[in-house]
Amino acid sequence: MLEPGSLLQLVALLAILSMAVGLCFIFLGKTQLLGFSRIQSVKRQKLIIESVPIGLLLVNRNGRIEMANPAMERLFEYRSGELTGKHIEALFPDLKLAVGGAMQEISGFNRLGEKLLVEMKRSLLQDVEEGSDLLTVLDIRERAQSRDALEKKAVLLEEKNRELEKFAFFASHDLQEPLRTVSNYTGLLESKLGDQLDEKLRKYMNYITDAVARMKLLIDDLLAFARTDAVDFHFQLFDSRKLLEEVINDCRGLIAECEVSITIGHMPKIVADHGKLGVVFQNLLSNAIKFRRGPKVNIAIYSEQDGQVTRFFFQDDGIGIAPEHFEKIFIIFQRLHGKLDFKGNGIGLALSKKIIESHNGRIWLSSKPGKGSTFYFSILSGKDQVNPGNQGE
């Protein structure tokens, strides 16, 4: 018979053994759950890799392909598993891609030897065998085809524009000769007939003379517009205030016709084409004077700089422009008023827009009918635009 003390010891030992067995079962259960969780995670990862529409390649340090997902196999027209074990140079003979960074364009060859253009990114996998790379491959053939088509259209459009400009230049030039003939013979008739011309005939002769003058002005403007792209731009450093003062002096005849008050604000030194920018200044100033509401007109001209961008402002208190015409006025030959109301051919603003865009800038306006207008234009005036040998003040 066991003594009471021995019985207690036996009970304690059994309890300890029972707890140990329980802990073992708990540990085994957790281990099984962890293993099951890892299996599920691997299955999910495999499902994701097989489902993504982007090509994925796992390449070891010897350049051998260890894994290729279905998207990659379809892109390069290989059957399932055929890429595994092949050297990466079988797909990309000239592969030179740094680890990390952005996607880069690279050429490859499919199973049939056909050239493919793709974007690729190389990532180093730290938790896989040392030196293993994950290559992400994106098919960009459609994008490349669209890009090539756009580039071809751009080249074709540029050629057509050059042809049109050349046509406009020669057509305008050739029109000058018959125009001079009409003008000369009109003058000869007037001097030959002299006093024999009655008032009605003189009126007709004046009609012819005025029409010839308008036609000559139109041809000159058309020539200037056509030659804007044909003539090289000469960028140089100069004082825009001095240029504006020269333009104001050139417009003194127009200014003398009415009471013009011109306020000039800050005008910086800029890098631009001196002659071409003078044409823009003259067109905007003459328009501000021409489209006045009465005998007086107040004009404010100033600028502001933001880095390499310079913005100019031409503000007036003239007749103004309705918002629905804001785009129309920059189209060649588009006029908002009759020729009897305001002289001009509708070329000035179109020519100004063309010059400003050649300076990597743009032109726009704000206006209200009866309240005046403000024309804004910006140009890129960085010193890197200065042509060698053309820099000066």
C-alpha cells in the first residue's frame, strides 16, 4: 500500500505529465495551422502571378530563367514551361538594365524570332537565392505604333505647312507685279486726262487707288505672316522697355490722330528675337489705339517675371471684345468689324500669336464690351536661348 505522501507525489507527477502532453498538442496544432497558412499564402501568390497581365521573369545569377508567368509566355509565344531553364539572352540578346529605377524601353525577340518592343524593370529579390532578379515586362507595341503614327503625321503636317507657307510667299510676291501695273496705269490715266476727268470719273479713279492700296497692304501682311516660320529667329539679350519706346515712336503718326495716354510699368531685359517681338508690341499697341471708344484712350503696358517666363500686359479702356470672339480674333483674316469702321486685314493678332508661340509662349485676353481689354502674352526668355554671336544689349 502506498503511503499518503507517495500518493501525493504520484498525483503531482501525473498532473505535470498531463500538462506537458497538452502543451505538445497545442504546439503541434499551432505548427500545423502555421504550415497551412503558409501553404495558403503560397497558393495566393501563385494565383496572383498567373493572373497578372504583365510579364514576370525570375532569373538566377547565371542568367537562367527559373520562372515565367503565363502573360510572359503568351507575349513571347512560348508554351507553358518552355521558358524555364532558357538563358535570358534567348529573349533579350542585348539586355543591359540596372537594378531599380523606372521602366525602360528595350527590344526582345519572341520564339519565332520576331522583334518586340517592351518596357522592362529589374528588381533584386533579397529573400530568394542570392543574385536572383525579377524582371517586369510590359508590352508597348500598340503604344509604339500609335507614337510612330503620330510622329509621321507630325512630319507630314510640318511638310504641308512649309509648302503652304512657300505657296503663300510666292503667290503674294507674284501678286505684287499686276498690282503695280494697275497702280501705274491708273496714275498715267489720271495725269493724261487731267482736267478732262469729271467728278464722277475722279471718284472712280479714287476707288481704284484705294482698292490697290488695300490690296498692297493685304499682300504685305500675308507675306509677313508666311515668312514668320521661314525666317530664322535670332535670340539676343535686350531691354524690352527700349524696344517699346522705339515702337511708340514709330506709331507717333497714329498717336497724333487722337489723345493717347500711355503708362509704362516694369519692363525687364529679356532674351528674345528683337525684331519679332517689336512686331508683337506694335500690333498690340496699334490695336489698343485703333479700337478706342472716343477721341481719348488710356493704355497701360507692363510686365512681370516668374523664373524664365516673362508675362506682358497691354491694357486699354477701348470698345472691348465679347467672350465668344476671344478665339476668333487670333485666326488669320478674321475681323469683328467692317472695313469702313476700322481699317485692317485681320492678320495682326494671328501674326503675333505665331511669333509668341515660336518663343515657347502663348497669348490670351480678358475683356468686356464697352469696358476695354487686356491682352496678355508670355514668352520663355531664358539665357539658354541666346544664339552664339547674337548676345547683346
